[in-house]
Amino acid sequence: MAIAEELDGDDDGDVEDDGAYELDGDADGDDEAYEDDDDALDVEATADDAAAAAAAAIDDDDDEVAAAAAAAEEEEDEGNEDDDEGIALLRELFEFGDVAVNEWTHLGEDEDVEVSGIADDSRVVLPGDVFVCVPGATFDGHDFALDAVAAGAVAVVCEGEIEGLTDEIPQVVVSSCAKALGKIAAAFYGSPSQQLTTVGVTGTNGKTTTTHLIQAILAANDVSCGVVGTVGYEIGDGKYEVPNTTPDALQTQQILAGMIDAGAGACAMEVSSHALELGRVDECDFDVAVFTNLSRDHLDFHGSMEKYREAKAKLFHKLTDPARQRAKDRDTFDNAAYFIEAAGGGDRVPIITYATQPSKEGQADVFVSDVKLALFETTLTIQTPVGEFEAVCGVVGKINVTNIAAAVAVGVALEIPLDVIAAGVEEMTPVPGRMELIDEGQPFSVIVDYAHTPDALKRAITSLRAANVRNVITVFGCGGDRDASKRKEMGEIADTYSDIVFVTNDNPRTEDPYKILDDTMQLQNMCRRYVIVDRWYAIRGAIAMAGEDDAVLICGKGHEDYIVVGGNKHWFDDRVEARDALRKVVAVQEAGVDTQNLPWGRPGSVGNGNVLDA
């Protein structure tokens, strides 16, 4: 209103002053200039015309003033809306989030508090935030409530009244802060998943590549699609790291809201079993749910394969709207039937199956009928309910054929034209650390992959076998403080399907690295197997041993650029180390060093020692 008032005052004054001056001055001057009556009549007529023109100008100015005032008022209202954006009332958050409150303390029935943000980490609290005291595996948010208030939190959500807080800080007592967090976050950010076409992908392996394939297909359909997953999350042109495959409940809502702000119309999200079990995606509304596969992993958290499978199935239990939601299941394993049933067996929402096995032709809705594998590309023919197409994709390996089929099934479910789906598949580029080729012009292949489960390791090795390489040289290790039961199985798989194996470390964390190696080697023989604790040396040893048409497969870390030893992260990137080794090993070999066996030495010499540092 201040702007409008300023416009009204200035314009009214200017119009009145200027108009009076022009009329009086022109008329009086004209009258004085002409003494003849006829001339005077002409002058009067001219004066009348001038007066009429001036009056019209005044009317026009009045209209402009009114329009300007209205625009200013509208702009002020919009400005107020902008000021209010990101502001919510505390009670409304709980009402709109449908959160049951056990007790409101230090807040009268007719009182409320403006909230400008939500935080569950006292270190990132901003003035105006409400702090949610979420108990964690290591820390309890209740212990940091005082720190949060000191940082500017205006209210605290807790599971019991916290002592030491002043009466000026409202405390909202709920039964579960973890569950309340997701609900009030969704309410605060306007339930962003409902404003996007949200696709959730779950399974032990293949989630990352599948979500990026979905992104590529949607991009080909002119839909901007964000991605949330293991390699980070993508919003517009920005890429950001996250600590977990699926962020916590608050981060998830923030990321989805950020995608909308960046102009996204869709999101492809990796949904981990941890996220489903811990309720991180309880407030996410998925349009499509995808199951990739299920194999041994995370039993340290879930306790059994059955519990692990039950956690994954929670994504499909969320599907209830047949007009909008779809389920995608892989029609290959017995697990597929379980997830189909979790989605209602077709009675609750439509289900689309996909497969790559020849025996499933005619049974699955989306089927890969022909595949040609090469180290640099994959050519495949895919049948769908609306026709078939052939595509050449830069995503390589037999392991990724299934991921392509899954993404195509999503495209079919979203009714994207088949030629657009094909274009999206062909435009897909390899995901960092997922069967990623490292090429420095060497006469053999080097591939870095994230495979860190028995099933993924087997698929990665056999994918190279299918590409007709001469020898597969595998470098792998098992992570510490994780499911130890899979170690010996991974060791056996590497030993069975590889020609040469380098067993090394992969994020030992707080475990003894030698104990991890012992667990891993239980089912291996000692023929063509090398045990090198230091991953740096293991990578260089494997690459130096490779000959023409061999393939060196470095598994376990993929896109990661760190290694965790003890409680500390150290920089380490398999891809960078592989490139460094490829560039230097030629010089070592040209110097006459025999790198085909360990330890390295010069032909005809004895006791030269290890020259890996050369």
C-alpha cells in the first residue's frame, strides 16, 4: 500500500498542477494574442479543444494511475506472499501433517508460533526453525535440544518434556519424533512428491542405473527428471552428494521441493530397504514402484532374508490408486510373485512385468528378445505391449540389460511413445562407477563397478565373460562393519568365475583388515589368487598383469572417492588409481620389468624386490 499511496499522491498533484497550468496559460495567452472577435472565437474554440484534450489526458492519466495503483497493490501482495513463503504456523504443521500431539507445553490454546524451517541436526539449525529431537543409532536429538534453541530454534518436538528449556520455547510432545519428522516436513514443503511424477526403484542391485535410465527416457520426452540415489541427487544441472542411498525423511522432502523449484516434473528415486524400514519415505507418494532383484545383503540390519524382503515390499504396499499408480516387477525369480502380491496382485493397481530370459517370452509385458553384448555398447531388441524397438545403448554388460528393460517398462507405464523411449535408451550414458570403462588406449579393458554383493559380483564377472574377453582379472574386497556373512560367498564367486583374483580391502572401517581378508578367502583355492591388503597396490598389480584382450574388473567402490579406515575417511578413487596405473605401467614394462607375476622383477634376476613404486 505504501507504493500505491505514493503513486496516488504524486500523480494527482502532477495532473492537477500541470493541467491547470497548461489550460490557464494557453487560454489566457491566446485571448491576449487576438483582439478580433472572430479571432477570439477561434481562440475560444482552440481553448475549448485544448481543454477537452487536457481533460481527456487527465482521464487517461487517472486510468493509468488507477492501473498503476492496482498493479502496485498486487505487487505488494505478491511481495507479502514471497515474504510469507517458507513460513508456517506450528500448530498447522501438525494439523496438516496429521500428527497426533500428546501435549503442547508453553503454548496456550489460542497461541501459535511462526516457523521458517525444520531441522533434526542442531548443527544446522537456523533462527526460526523447529527442532525435531529424533533418536538415532549413535546420538539422541533430545540431548541437543538446548544447543538447537541457542542456535535460534523457536520450538522443539520431543518424546518427553525436556528440562532446562525456558517457558518461552514451546515443546510439542509426540509418541515418535522419527515419524513426526516426515509428516511435518511434507506439510511444510507442500507434499512435493504429489506434485511430481515420482518413480521409486527398490531391489538389491541395479537401482542406480535404472533410475538414471528412467531419467534419460523422461528427458527424451521433454520432462525434467531429478534423481535421488547412491551416487547423490540431481536437481536441474546440479549434482550433490548424500550420505545414504535414500536421504532421511526431512532431506527427502527438501530435495523433492528443490526439484520442483528447479522446474522438474518428475523424480526417479532409489528406495533402499533401510529407508523403507526406517520410514524415510513414508510421506512420499509414488506413481510407479519398480522391483529389480533380491539377493543377500544388509542382513546385519534386517536379520534375515525374509525380513529384508518384507522391508522391500513396503514400497508396493503404498500403491493404492489404480487410476494413477503402477507396479513394475521383474518376472524372473520367485521373489517377483511376492512383490506382485504386495502390490495387490493386479486387483489394486495395474502391474507390468519385464524379463530378459527366453523362457519368459510371451509371458512378460516387456521382454528383451535379442541382445548383442560388447565392451563399449549393448544392442538389444525389446518387445512391449505397444510394439518393439531396437536400440544401441552405451550402458554395457549383461547385468544392465535387465535395468534397461525395467526402465522401458516404466516408460510404457507412463504412456511415453515407443520411439521416445528408444531415444532415451540410446541417449543414456554410463553411470559413474557402474561398469565404467577406463580407457587410456591400452590393449585390454579396465572396468570399475560398484558390485559389493555376491549376486552383483557374479553378474559383473559373467557380463565380461559374455563379451568374450580372454582372461577376467578381478580386484575386490569386502567392507568392514557390514554383513560379514556374505564375505566367503563373494570370495568363492570371484574364485569360480575369474581367471585371476586380487583380494584386497574395501572400507575396512573399524574392523581388522586381515580378519576381513581371512573371512573372504575361506572358500578360495590358492591358484592364481593374490592377497594384497593395500588396495593401491592391488589395482596396480592387476593392471600390470593384464595382457591383450584381457579384462581387469575392479569391484566394490564404484563411484566412491574415499576409503574408510578406522573412523576416518581418506581420499581414494578406483577410477583415478586405475588411470594412474595405466599411464605408469607402460614405463615400468619398457624398463624391462616383468609384471606378469608377483612380485615384480627383471627377467634373469633374483631378489630384486618389489618395484611397484617405480
